Amino acid sequence: MIKRGIVESRFVFVIPGFVFHFLFYLLPIILMIILGFFSWDILSPMKFVGLKNFSDLMKDKWFWNSVVVSFKYTFLAVPIIFVISLLLGVLLQEEDTFSKVMRVFFYWPYMIPMVAAGTMWKWLFSRNFGLVNHILTRMGFQPVSWLDDPTLALFTVVMVQVWVLAGFMMMLFIVGLQAISEEFYEAASIDGATNFQKFWYITLPLLRNTNISVITLSIANCFRNFTIVYIMTTGGPGYATTVAPLYVYQKAFTDFRIGYASAGSLVVLLITFVIAFAVRRVQEGGEMEGVV
């Protein structure tokens, strides 16, 4: 009876978390799947249409364009995030005052609400009133259409995404780096290894799991990014920065095609699962004993 009471009391503490995840994660996914089989514009009753939404989605060139833009966005941002955060982690892994202060400085962008960050950078990159172009003009250069040129707009939004995520990923690298025993480096020094050789043959292999975690989280954050793009460009110019989540949002809350948007959300969710599964398979296929 005592053991049973202990088990039941522990289960009580799990209930709030379970309810939260059910209401805000599992239930929306279930409703999204159900709505994907209906035609609904909010004002009129729902009408079951079977697979019509998915059939129309497969033929929607702008939806697939948004998926391509999401992939471009992700594959541009993730390598930059990885390199910058790893470099910052290596430089700031020591437990001294300077490193601690700089960690807070680089982690700070991750703590800013996305809406505030997007609004700030939209103003900074404004062609006519932005601080960036003002500085360029004072230096003798011509103003740049950061958010009005199709190629530059995507790259600019990617840079803001890097600014937001690099500090958080840096902290993951610092944890991984501090878990590596100094004995490895001491042994390498005795053998005459250079700093680069230590980094290449010791640090990187022993950070394998941390590397995979950083890449996975970066892909997840970039592929489902919506707020920064919506605030800075609203998907423009044209469809140059219309990522998949933004396209789904426009179909749901601009065109009021709720069923169609739900079908699109499900497809995006499945693509995300496939990416996560692929990254996980890479991790499982190359796991090494003793890796951090």
C-alpha cells in the first residue's frame, strides 16, 4: 500500500505537464489532421472533401516554392550557425570573468522576443531610414536594398536567424567542451600535436553528439521559422522569402482556407519528421563509445 501510494503521488506531478502537452501540442496536431480532410472558410459549415485538399496541395506550385525557400533558408543558416557557435564555444569555454560576461552578451539575442528582434532588424535594414544604410552612406557607399532585393532579402533574414540562435548553440558547445577530459590534450601535447591537430583529432570527434544536437535543433528552428520572416519581409519581395509556415499562415488567415492550410501544415510536419529521422539515423549510425 505504501509503495502504491508513492507511485500514485509521483504520477500526480506528471499530470500538469501531460495536460499542457496534450492541449498545446497533441490536440492541435489531431485537429490539424482532421481539418485537412474538410473544406472550411470559418463563415460556412465544414464540408468533408476527403483527399481533395492534399490533391490540390500537390499541384500548388507556390506551396512547393515555399518548401524550396524553407530548404534554402535552412541550408544557408545551419552551417553558419554551426561554425559561429562552435568558434564562440571554443573561445569562451574558460570559467573566467571575461568569458562569462561575453557568454551573456552572445546569449542575449536568444532571450529577445522574436517580434521585437524582427522589428528592430527591419528598421536597421530599411533602405531609406535604416542605420545600416546610413553608415554605408557616410562611408561613401550606395544604399543597399536589403529587404527589397529577392536574393539579399533571404540572406538578410538568414543573418538575423543566425544572430538569434548562435548564442544558444554556443552554450551547448561550451557544455560539451567542458566535459572533455584534459588528459586527452595533455597526451596530445606530449606527442607534439599542434593546436589545430588537437581540435581536429580530439575536440571534433569527442563533440560528435553535441554536433548532432546543434545541427538537429538548428534545422528544427530554421525550417519552422515564421515570426522573423513575417515581421521583416512578410514573405516578399514577391515569394522570395515566403517560407512554408508563412505560406500556410497566409492560406489560413488571409484566404481563410482552413482545411487547405491544415493539409499544408501536415505536409510540412511530415517533412520535418523526415529530416529529424534522417539526422537521428546519422547519429545512431556513427555513435562512438565515450563520445560527449
